[in-house]
Amino acid sequence: MRKKNSYEDSSMAKVLDALQTIRQEMNLILHRLEAIEDRIGESMTEDDERALDLAIDEHARGETISLDEARKLL
């Protein structure tokens, strides 16, 4: 088995550090999204919830177009 040199060890450590940083950033983003979802849920009226459910159903049925597609139509 080949022995790693100090450059490879250093490179691997940098990669692992970068992955750890990415994992921490992803956790922060997840917590922020959860907080946003909570705030939206608190401020939505029943009409807002029905409209959101309708929009989600329309999207699932393929009855909507993307924002990019809509911009092309303008």
C-alpha cells in the first residue's frame, strides 16, 4: 500500500474542512427556511392557505409555467 505524503494529507484536510463548512452552512440554511415557514404559516389566512393549496395542485397537474417561460412571453 502506498504511503500518503504530507501534501496529500494537507489536501485531504482542506477538503474535509470545506465539507464541514458546507454542512454547517446547509444546517443554517435549513434553520432559516424552517423559521421562514413558521412565520409564513403564522401569518397566512385561511384564504391564503386555500390559494396556496390550489396553486400547488395546479403545479402538480402541470397547469402552470415557470417564471422564465412567463418572462419570454412578455
